[in-house]
Amino acid sequence: MNIQILQVRDAAGQQCIQGLRNRFSMGDDSCRKTVTEILERVRTEGDQAVVEYTRKFDAPDMQVSELRVRESEFAEAEAAVDDSFMETLHFAADRIRRFHEREMEDSWITTRDDGTITGRMVRPVDSAGLYVPGGQGGSTPLVSSVLMNGIPAAIAGVARRVMVTPPNREGRVSPALLLAAREVGINEVYKVGSAWAIGALAYGTETIPRVDVIVGPGNRFVAEAKQQVMGRVRIDMLAGPSEVLIVADDQADPVFIAADMLAQAEHDPQALALLITTSRTVAEQTIRALDEQVSGLQRREIAEEALESRGAVLLVDTLDEAIELANEIAIEHLELQVREPWQWLPGVRHAGAVFLGSYTPEACGDYVAGPNHVLPTMGTARIASALGVETFLKKSSIISCSRQALLADADHIQRLAALEGLTAHGNSVAVRVTHGLGTEK
């Protein structure tokens, strides 16, 4: 494995760190024009455009009447999976549900002595759309994506929740995905993928409803489409390639470190797998372990390309230096494979998720730990959070002034309005003062 060990104080180490700090990217220019054209066609032509794209890229015989998954297909899905899958599905969903139930926000109201009432009203959006990638033609269904995106929407109380996912060539959807949808309370599933699916959710078609929030991972066309419709709808985030950074001391196990770096590298050739360690011995043994483990991977070529093009092993003098460097990089997944990891947690300011201890691989968070695996990437952990119940909530301010309160505040309101040159603002208060406030309601 062609991965160099870099000392952070050397020129090569500083160059690597600078690249990591500046890794944010707004998207893929190569597909921007294509996506724009797709979205415009879906906006203006609706179902006709959606079906044409679906026939061209996914299911050649798709008809408009077949876009929505029928009840009979859900029944067939139940017969197609075994009991062990259902046991694991229920287990994972229960863990994720229990965690996200703690995220639900409450409305609140406060009253001042003068009778003014202010507060915040928390309400769910009316509708949400979940995009689920096809997963190699349906052969690797991303069940965890359904759970991680669908459960928070249900807890938030979103009344209409729909799922879109590309069909296979026969126009079918993986039974595992359909049962995962049912598990999270989604019964409205459409066989549509890529940018035209995002367009259908953003604009609505004759068959597919427009939604308020779109969440879920996807390829570069999906990501670009989400970016282009952002503002018209809310999206979860602009996601880049998957990332992991492992901070390790001299007691860390190189076999564990290598396994976790490969777990990220197998996602995508652009995935980012990093090690920052205080031990040259751990660094060297990790590189050897990477060579040994990668040979047995099903996605070996992808993992090797990711590690050789973007992987890095950095040497630092102290764990304090390692933690501060991790904060600068603001990684998606941060693993602390060190003695007393809880001792170092208070120093972590920027990370999508933090995994503490040698027996907490990132894969726990992907599937069954409970916290959401939809996390900020490309350094946006400095400003963004994991997907959660709040993604599907909106807040409205509440204000009620008593007669006494408005009289008391009138001078201040009029003074600020006059400074800003907004005379009508000031007058809306003045008329109540000079012409009488009338009967208090």
C-alpha cells in the first residue's frame, strides 16, 4: 500500500494538512448542466419526463401506473425475507428510535410582568421525501439509510412521508427496502431514482407528491440535484465522500485501526481515511495491516484507490496536538483509540460523530448504536450537525403584547424605526398611542 508516514511539522505534512482544511467542494461541475436540464423537464413535463428517464436508465418497461409500489408488492416482500433479517431490522430500528426520541423539541412560552407573552411554537413540516440509492441494482439494499432518515421524520410527526428509490431492470424494488420502509411507517414508495427523483419530490408530478424536505444519500447527480432545489425545499446537507479520522496513541491496536480505515475506504474511491498517531511503531504496523487486510475485501480495488489517493498517516508529538489537529480537519467520523478516551472527549469541538475506545468501530454508528449516520463531511462539522428530528421541524415565534407593554415600549420602537428610516413602522405604534389603544383583547 503506497501510503507515506508524514511528520506534521515537515513541509509534506503541512501541505497534507492544508489540503485537508480546504477540502470543501460545492459539487461536480461535470454534471451540473445535465442535472439542470433534467430538473427543468421534470418541472414542466411531470410524469412523462420521469418515466422516460426511468426507462432509459433503470427499467425499460416502466409505465406511469407502475411508479408507485403496490400493496401486493409489499406482501411479496414479506414472503421474500427470512426471520433473521426481520429480527435485525426490528433490533436496529428500536435502537435508532430510542435515541432520536430524546431529540424531540417542545414548544415553550414565557410571560413578562407587564403581560407580554413570547415563545416558540415547534411544528413538523407537512411532508418529507426520503431518497434511497439503488445499491448496485438492488443487490446491496441500503436498509440503514431508510431507518436513519425515516425514523426521525416519524418522531417529528411529519404527516406525509414518501420514499423514492430506483428500480431494477425488471421494475422491482428490493424486498429489504420495502420492509424497512414499512418498519418506519412509510407506505408510499415510488420506483424512481437519480436527479429526476429529486426533481419529482421538489416540484411534484401527477403521480409523485411535492414535499417540503428531501433527505437521503445518492450519487453525484443526486447531490447536484439536491443542491439545485435547495431553498425551494429543505435538504439534509450537501454531503461529500465518507470520512474517518483515527487518533491513536502507542497502545492502539494497528489491526483495529487498519480495519476501520478500510471500512471507510471501501465506500468510494474518493473516501477519506486518516490516522493521526503519536507512535511511529503504530503507524508502520497499521500500514502493514492495511496491506494484509485489503486483499480479502470484496471491494478491494475501491479501497486501494481511496487509500492511495487520499489516505494519510500523520505523526504528532502529543495527543493534545492530535486532538487540535482533528478539530481543524473537522472530520465526519472521529475515532479516539487512545487510553482513557473519555478524558480527551472535552477537547473535541468539531466532529460529526465521535467513537470512543478501541471497541467502538465506526460501523456501530452506521447500523445499530442509535445516533444518526447522516453526518456533515468536507469540514462542515465545524458548522453543521447530524441529521435528526430537528431536520423535519420548523419553529414559529409567538408574540402577544398587552396594552401596558406596548405603551411602555413605544418610545424604544419608534426611536429604532426612525433610525432605520422606516416611518411606517414607527407610525404603526404611534397611532395606537395617540388614538388610543382601545379595548385590550
